[in-house]
Amino acid sequence: MQLSLTDQLQWIADSTSILVPELILVAGILSVILLNIFRVVHFRIYGAVAIASVTLSGLSVLLHWHTDPVSLFNHLLRADDFSSAYKLLFALGTLLTFLLSLSSGTSNKPAEYCSLLLTATLGANLLVMSTSFIMVILSLELISISTYVLAGFHFTKPGAEGSLKYFLFGSAATAIMIYGISLLFGLSGTLNFTSSEFVSHLIAQHSSLVMLSGFFILAGFLFKASAVPFHLWAPDVYEAAPLPVVAFLSVVPKLAGVAALLKFTLAINLFGQSFFDWQTVIAAVAILSIVVGNLSALAQKEAKRMMAYSSIAQAGFLMAAMAPLSLQSMQFMIFYSAVFLIMNFAVFTLLQQFETTYKTTSIHALAGLAKTALIPSVLLTMALIALTGLPPTAGFTAKLFVFSSIWEAFTGTGKSILLWLLLIGLLNTVISLFFYLKIPFYLFIRANTLTEPASAKSFTFTNLLGLVLVIALFVFFFYPALLMGWLNRINFVL
Amino acid sequence: MTADDTFWVTRLALAAWMLPVVSCVALLFIPSGLKKRVPLVSSSLLFLAFISSAFVFVSVWNNPSVVITWNWFTFNGMENNGQLRIDNLSALMLVVVNFISLLVHLFSSAYLHNDAGLKRYYAILGFFTFAMLGIVLSDNLFVTFFFWELVGFSSYLLIGHWREKPEAGAAATKAFLFNRIGDAGFLIGIGLLWAQFNSLHFETIAKATAATDPALLTWISLLLFCGVMGKSAQFPLSTWLPDAMEGPTPVSALIHAATMVAAGVFLMARIYFLFTPTALVVVSTIGSITALWGAFGALKALDIKKILAYSTVSQLGFMILGMGSGSFSGSILHLFTHAFFKACLFLSAGTIIHYLHGVQHKTHTHFDVQDIRNMGGLRQHLPYTFFAFLIAGASLSGVPLLSGFVSKEAILTQLYYTTQNGNTLGWLFLCIAFIVSFLTVYYTFRMTYFIFFGHCRIADVIQEAKAERLPLILTLPVSILAACSVWLIVSWNPSDFSGWIYNGLGNPVPHHLIITVISSIWVVLAFIFAYFNLRNKPRWSPIRFFPDLDVFYTVTLLKPLLQLSRYTLSFDKKWIDGSIHFAAYAQVTIAKAVMLFDRVLIDGAVNGIARLAGGIGSITRSLANGKIQSYILWATASLVIFILWILLS
């Protein structure tokens, strides 16, 4: 369908007016760079500008809520309920990252730091809106390249090493993905995976190449979500990167990857008409991620590295939430995403508190610190209980929703892989207890073997942030309707 | 009696009742430094009590009775009242109890002046007097039972006063247990009364008895009589009284001669309206057996106090026998006179024991001071005691001109009248009464003869000791009691029992000259027989007829009971304990098995899973070895494996 130039210009103008949240982010990026030109050195100024742009972006998402899907830029992007919900989560995640960064104090190259974080958020926003493979690759790379740099922001040798590994691994994953996209483009004749011709062409194809190309494209998403088998970069990068960056990496790109994966899976599954069962693949990947993440986390001695494996397992749970591929499961997935965002940030916030006070995140070094730092210890314990999925926290509610929707899907379809997913998920909740509660065990039970620890200030901004997040976890346990009632109104159209 | 009089009578009666317990409480708080003042304090209070009761007696005697009613407790909306009654009977007993208690208080101050537990002794003595007066004043069976038990308890404490003596403890326990057996029946009787009449007030019950089934009344009265049997040492619950002589002698005089044991007889007088003719036959039978048994016991006994105790049992049996005659007046009269002469005899015995103890102490010799075979010819050494003992003993024997003769005559006359009313069993009871009075003379003569006459068997020891004269505080109470043993205390005419006291008690019978003559002759005959029999060292003696009840109880009850308890014990050990041990062992064994199961299988499984998880974890972890080329290799390889698996499946 060829459009006239004026029509095309009109489309561009209309689309741009709808892209307000992204434009605000772009404005934020540009103003940060401009400030740098004027040799502003204070991290707080950059932070304030970035926080302002993120907050405004989030508010504009709320204000311009698109209940009816709107296609933009000749079907490159689409604004809808689903993407808006995730954009809101990304804004929240980035905001928390900035708050965490500010509370940790000064930063090297603040302008670059802020602009890169905003760019990654912009990439995440675009990724969840993408309907075209071109946009998928572009926004994935937008996230990837900025996070490659952010991962090395300690500017140390391990930091650089981690960053380089991340880059190389990511490049390989992207290469595989692009290969898959090119194959699929050849098979379907379109890059728009939500279009009807994409579906109709692929239904006509009975070649294994469709399946093969689908697997290759999966690689890119799994890399972003740090799911098995593209998870190997995570521990090294998490260990070497600054803590706020780790918190960001473990939430925003991961959620973006999972959300995009959902859209892609629904497309490649051809709305249930595919001869190949993609649900099984998602479930299998979820099982592997949960098992590998949890089992590897068991013996970790470093809190950040442990959290890396934990986030691999959590990616598995997010994919498990996606696995039923039903409308309700998507609502539960957003619920799980929101809760995961809160609890993960809570843990990292409190780890940050320990890191700034005691200059270490080694689990053994935390022994007996509950005596000197009671408030962060208690809050951290609660956040970890939420990550484990125990009541009375929202972590329990989220897992309960996920497991119940899997059970429903199993009773509906009778696929044994879903039952396995359910059983292994439950079993791994028990296993995860051992490493999550290792930190409270060291904090409260083990005596401090080292010298007298420095007494910590209880009333810090970091603690306050942690407290707010932990309270949110309790609130969503007791009133899950606050979130679910809102999610229930969301329509999902692909 | 005017209302004003009633007011004062009530107050004085309460004073007479409460002053002994005031003494008890006061002694509990007296500092131990004032220990020497203890007898003075409590005797003074008792004196006041005696004066009050004397006033009460004078005001109330032959006047309408005064009843005090108060709400004791309200249970389930039902008011339970307690009643006290001051009439002829209770006023008389009030005086007697307070009077003898006062004399015993005085006597004890000399008798027990070196005792370590003097304070405790006087306190319990006061408490006992209070409890006894509670029985006396009560007009409600439940109030009576309340004080009945307090009397039993304080008696237990007093018998066991010398707690270092094991015999005293055993005797106290025995007395307590025997009383419990009687009280069990008593309590059932009270329960039946309550169920039947819904009241325990004597007067209320008395009004209702006319319309009651006689068979039921017989049962109730006999059950209540069980209590009487326990307290008044009636056969077969009689053996505790001789044993109770382990207590201090003044206690024996007060409790086991004049007051507590008399409580049973007194209670019978109070509940006399309940006794049907059938029940009275049983009562008389029990009384006659007791009277005979006690008399034979007194013949056999050699311990001075035991003789007196058996004599008391016999006399109590005599009173109960008299109760069967259809009137309680004679028995109460005998109870009254007996209280004085028996207390006198006990205190005299106490004096003798005290004297011989002093002798023993000075000469450092050892002999049983209570054994009458060690005495003899004491009339030269203890002249006052001798005279008092003689008068009281003669009174006990029923020698004319003395109180005992008069009261015994009353009982005999009453029994005689029952035979005139066509009661054939009455002749049997009358014969038994005469036999008992014959035996009484015999054992009293024997006792007096052994103690005061003939050759003194320990004359040289007494000579050596040069014992000084007895203190007045010992001889005075004895003398007063001896003086109270003459006929004048009962009536003006020494041969006529129906004097001023007898006529004031319930339903009196007229005097009968035949009985007076026969009993006088009978006593003289008995004296002659006793004199010759004892002088000639007789081959025949009534002693061999004495059945030792304790041996009988031991053979018939105690041994089978102990055997049974041994069986049950062995059963308990073998089967009950065995099964418990077996259960315990089984439990431990199962627990060990469970523990083994837990260790090997459960823990093993858990540890195994943990080790497995750790092992898999270390494999998956080993993939992240830090080499980026191997990361990419593993990622692509697993993707290929994935694809192959999908393609091949």
C-alpha cells in the first residue's frame, strides 16, 4: 500500500504526537548532553533533569493512555494497553535507578551515565511498542549498546572485562537473531509480525525453517531477559557493574525482553494455528531458567552474583507466567513484573545500604550486622522473603497467581510440560529459600567474626526508599486488588 | 424472761462460748518471752467464761429457751440458717464444760509447767473448749457436725501433744480414724435428713417426724447413732479411747472423761425424737455390750489411766444403755455426775503420776509410774489425793450419799419402768445394768486397793526421794471435783434422784424405793465379794472373759486388708506398672525406629536432594567460567541441542 508524500508526512506528524513519553525521554537525553557542554559537574543536577524527564514520561503515559491500539509510523510501532503498562513500569524502574544512584553519592561522568540510562529506557519503551522486526532490532540495540557501556561504569579492570563480555555475548546473540529475522522475512515476505499477511504466509509454510528461524530470533530476547541458555553473561556483569546499574539491568531490559518475547511468541505461534508448539518451548525455557538459576545460586558467596542467578530464575518465573499464553496469564505476568520490580529494587536498595556502609556485598561479611544495622537487616529480610515467594508479601501473591494460571492452562490443554513447570516451580520455591534466607541467617544468627563493625546511620535516604518498597510489598499482599483491579481493565490486542 | 434478759443471756452465752477461742488466738500472738504467763492468761479467760456461763445457767434454768438464728450462707437462692439454742440442757453443759475446762487449765499449769509445747497446748485446749461449746449450743445438725469435726481435730492434736512419742502419734491417728468411721455414717444420716426434711434445724425436724415413715426414721437415727458411737467410744468403735491415754493426763480428764466423749450422749439427747423403739433396742444393745466390755477391760488393765479409760467406756455404755429406756434424763444426769467424779479420778491419777515422776527424777530409778502393781500404801504419802480418790471412786461405784449412786439409780429406775411396760427385753438390759454396776464396784475397789492400801512396793525409793508436799494448784482442782461428787449437787435427798437437775431435763420418771434398796444392797454385796476375792488371790477372775477387740480387729479386718493390699500392690507392680513400662519401652523402641527412619530416609532424602541440587548447581555454575568464548559456545551449542531435540521429537 503506497501512500502519497503528504499522507506519509501527515502520518509521521500524527505518530509523533502520540509518542509523547518517548519524546520527553529524548528531550531529557538531549538536555543532559547540553548540560554537559556547559560543563556542569554536579551529579545532582543531571540526576534531577533525568528524574524529571522520567517522571514526566511516566505521567504522560498515564495521561495519554491508549485503550484502543494506535499504529504509528507505517506499522513500525503500536501504542496499546500492554505497552503502556510496561512503559509505566520502565519509568518507575528507571526512576528508582536514579534515586538509588543519587543516594549512592557521586558518579564518574554523570552526564554520560544519565543519558545512557535514559537511552536504555527509551529503547525499552520502543521495544515493547515494536510491531516490526526492524524496530525490534533497533530498540534492542538501543538498550544493548547503552547497557554495554553502563556495565563498565566502575572503570576498573573487572568492570571493563564484564562490559566487554557483555558486548561480545550480546553481539553474538543479536547476530543469531538477525539471521533468524532474515530467514523469517524470506519466508513471510513482511517484517511486520503483527500483520495478517505474516500469519497467512507462515500458516501456508510447513517448513522446519520457520521453527528454526523462530528459535534464532528467540536468542535475542532470551539474551535480554537473561534466560537460559543466554544467561551466562549475567553473573560476571552483575558482579563487576555498579550496584544501581545492576538493579536496572535486572529489571528494565529484562522486562522489556520478556514483554517483547510475549508479543513475538504470540505472533510466531500464529494465534494457536502454528504446526509447531511454541508454548512447550516457552515452558521448557522457563523450567531450565528456574532450575539453573536457583541451583547455581545455592553456593554463591557474593550477594550481587547471587542476585544475578536469582534474576535468571526470576526470568524463568516471568516466562512461566507467560507460558499459558492466555489473556489472564498476561495480566498475571504484568502483576508479576510489577511485584518483581518492587522486590528486586528493594533488595538492591538495601544491599546498596550495606555496600555504602561496609564496602562489601560478600555474604560472609554480613555476619552479625543485624546488631548494628537493624532496620536495613529487617527490611532486607522481608524483601528476600518476598523474592522467595512467601506470605505475607506480594511475592507470594504474584507466584500464587502464576501457579494458578499454569494449573488452569494444564487442566485446559492437558500438556504435561505445564504440569512439570508447575511442579518444578513449586519445588524451586523451596530450593530458593536456602540461598535467599542465607543472607538473613548471616545477618541475624551468625556472630560477627571480624572487628567491631562501624555503626550505621539508621535514618538514611536509602533506608527510607527500602522501607517504602517493602511497605508496597505488604500492601499488594493485603490488597492485591489495588493492582489487579487496574490490570483487569486492560485489553490485550496483538 | 423479759426481752432485756434475753439480750443479756444471748450476749453472755456468746461470751462464754467465744472466750476460750479468744484465749486460743491470744496465745498464738503472745511473744515467746512471756511463756510463763501463758497459763495465767488462758485460765483467766476461762474463768471469765465460766462466770458468764454460770450467769447464763442461772438465768435460763427452767425458763423458756432462747434460740439465736442467723443466715449462715445462701446457696442457689436457698437460705441456710444456723441456729443456737440456750435451754436447760445446753446451759447445764455450758457450765460443766467451762467449769471442768477451767479446773483442767489450772491443773495443767502445774502438771505441764516444764513442757516445751506449753503455748501450743493451752491454745489447743482453748480451741477444744470452743468447739465443744459449739456442739453444746448448736440447734442445727449441720452446725453440730461442723463443731463435731473441730472437736475431733483438736482431740487429735491434744492426744498427739507429745509428738516425740511414736505411741502418742499412733494413738492420735487411731482416735481420728475411728471417729472418721463413725462420722461417715453420721454424714450419710445428715444427708438423708436433709433430703427428707429439707432442714437440719432440730425443732423443724421434730415437728415433721410425726408424718414420716418409721422405717426411714429408724435408718436415719441409726446412721446418726454411728457418729455417737465414734465419739462416745461405743462398741465396736471403742478401742481408741484406752489408747488415747497416751495424751497428757489433764487432757484425758477433760476430753476423755468429761466432755468430748460425752458429746455423743449429749447429741443423742438432742436428736432423741428421731429414735424409734426399734432403733432404741439397737442403741441399748450396743450400750450394754460396751458397758460390759469396758468393765471387763477395766478389770484386766494394770495401767492406772487405762483402767480409768476402760471405766469411762463402760460408763458411757451404761449411759447409752439408759438411753434405750425411753427417756434421756437419767443418762444426762449420769453424764453430769460422771463428768465430775471421773475428772476427779483422772486428775488424782495425774497427781499420783506427777508425784511418782518427781520421785523417779530425784532417785534416778526406773519403773513404770502408771502401773498399779508398782504402787501401794500411797495413802500415807498422798493423803489429800487419797481422800479425793476415795470419794470419787465411791461415787463411781455407786455408794449411797454420793452423786454416782443417785444418777445410777435414775437409769436403773428408768430401765425398771420399761420392764413394767411389758418390754421383755427390758429385763435383760436391767440385768446387764446390775452386772455392770457390780463389776464397777469390783474394779474400782481393786484399783483403790492396789494404789493406796497394803504394802508400799516402792517405799524405799519414796523414802530416799524425800518428796515435798504437792502444790496447791494440783490438789485444789482435785478437791473441788471431789466435793462436787456428793449427792447435794443433784438433789437434796440422797436417796431420791428426782431432784432439781433431773426434773429440769425432758421427761422424768418418778422415784422407786425398791430400786434404791436393791442397788444399795447390791453395792455392799459387791464390795464384800471384791474384798474377799482380792485378799485371797483368787483362782477365778472375771479377767479371762475380756475380749481384746484390737486383736480381734487385727485378725478379722487388718490382716485380710493388709493381705489384700499386698495382692493389689503386687498386681499393681506386676501388671499395671508392667504394662506401663512395656508401653514406655514400646514407645521408646518405636521412637528409635522412627528416628532411624527419619535419619536414614527423610534426612537422607533431604540431604540427598540438597547434595544433588548442589551438584547440578556446581555443573551449571561451572559454565560461567569467565571465558567469553566458551559462553558463546555453550549458548549456541544449547540452542543447537534444543533445535535437534525439537526436530527429532
